[in-house]
Amino acid sequence: MNEDIEDDGGEIQTFLHQHHAGCVLSRLHDLREREELCDVTLVVDGSAIQAHRAVLAASSQYFNAMFTAKMSERNQATVEIKGIDFVSAETLINFAYTSQLTITDSRVQNLFLAADLLQFKWVKDSCIHFIMQQIDITNCLGVRALAERHSCKAMYEAATRFVTENFLKVSQTEDFHNLSINEVLELVRRDDVNVSDEIEIFKACMGWIEYNTLKRKQHLAEFLKAIRLPFIPVKNLQKHVSGHDLVKHDVYSLDIVKEALTFHFEHAGMKMRDSYAETVYILGGETSFMKEVKTVERFNPESTQWEGVKSMTEARASFTVATLEGKLYVIGGYRRGRKLNSMEC
């Protein structure tokens, strides 16, 4: 309630009925249920839905344009809606009158398509939220394609993130094998594909080719160019890549692998995939001529900060570092011009 004073000194009070809008909508719903005062019939898949133009126009930009602009449907008693199914259309009309929406696994995609076409924004956003919560190995590529077709950025990014994080499992699905060559290439070129070894990318690509070898083997060289061959150890390059039957019988592909083998260590500048290393370490080295240090620092990509960790027991430079089962092994090196034959972990 708001109070004010009239110009002549009299009191004015303004009252707000907080439930009035809901009551009006409920009564409009009752009128529709009794098919009273309805002024338009929507025909979807041959079935009729009675409604009020004003309610539809207030709920949907699509219907607002249809019934207020100079369109042929503006004065038509019956309007046919194409491109959606009857159940989804009825769900949207019921929502317009009740503000209630029920979404199920089996119906969400059709409802999303209908809400997108008829411009029920809140319903569309609710469908997107529902779909994003249901993304799994079996549907992530389908969700990604659906989001791309309908320009749903949040859903597309969520599906893409799931695909890249679970790439190995996704690459074994029927949906992956049914992707186009360009769609597969787009995925394997991404830095954020979660694999522990580049050979896994090679095997995923070969799986896609071997799903229909006769038609797809022509794309082998394209995949080999997209795969980051320098990150595959030489032994595995020889055994699994150049030794693969399809590679051995394709001269162009064999040349690509041979070049990778010949110049293996000269491609060290190629960008590493994000999943290859969670942290970067800097160990020892020289601060100036023959002044070695034993400090160890670690870069944390989440905080983007360098942090000191336990130092080596001995200062050294020009040594070899290897990793095994989550541990760093420091081997050999030099200290003050003297060659070291020690190792520490």
C-alpha cells in the first residue's frame, strides 16, 4: 500500500493485490478449459488447440508478431503451426496459462525445438538447463550438434567440455564414428583434448577410418598432419604408426611419419596438449658461471603462480630429469665443472 496526499490535502492510498495476476491467469485457464471466449484455434499435426490470442501474444514473441503485425494469420480463426509436434505445442500452451512446466528425458529435445521455434524463451532456457544436466557419453556429441544448430553457446560449451574431457570413451561411440571428417579433425586439433599420450589420438582417428575403411582411408594423411606426432615416442611411432597396415600402404602417409621420425626432436616447439602436464617444474641450473643451485620451483596453472617446493639435496646443472609413477628423478649433471654420477628422487 502506498500513501500520498492530494493537491487539496486529501489522502490517497494505492493497494496492490499480489495474487491478482495469478488469479487472472487461472481464470483464463478455466475459460480455455471450457472453450469459452477462445478466439483462435491452433492446428498442429492435424489436432486442434483452443486458445486466446492475447494470452499467446503475451507469452511468446512469435505469437505476438503473428497477432499484432500485419500478417495473414492476424485475423484468421484457425492457424496451422508446422515444424513441431502436437504434445510439445500443447505443453507450451499449457505453460502460457499455468506457468508450470514438466520436462522429461524422452520429450526434452522436441520441447526445446518447439520452444525455440515459437520463441518461448523461459521454456527454451529451462530445456537447455535440463539437457546440460543430462550430458553423458552416449549423448554428448548429439547435444553438441543440437546446440550448434540452434546457436546455444552455453549448451555447446558444456557439451564440448564433456567431449574433450572424456575423449577416449567418446571416440569409441557410434556417434563419434558417424561424425564427418571435418568434425573429427576439429576435435583432434583442440589443445584441451584430455589424453595421456598422443598415440591415443592416433588410435581414435584410426577407429573412425576403420568404421568404413573403403570410403575413409583417403583421409589418413589429413589425420596424420593433425596428430602431434613429435609427442609420440620414437619407438611407438615406429611400432604403432608407421607399422600400421593402412600407413604402410599409403605412400603420402608414410612420408609424413618418416619426416616425423627424422626430425623428431626438431619439432619440440609444437604446442603441448593441456592434459599432458598438470604442472611445470624448474630444477637447479646455474645463476652465473659455475654457480649451480639446488632449488626447485613448480608452476601451478590454476593460480598461475610459481611456488617453491623441496630442493634437491645437491646443487647441479646440465642434468637429466625423468618421471616415473608421479616422482621426479634427477640424474647426473655438473657442479663447479665436476661431472656428477649421483641420482636423487
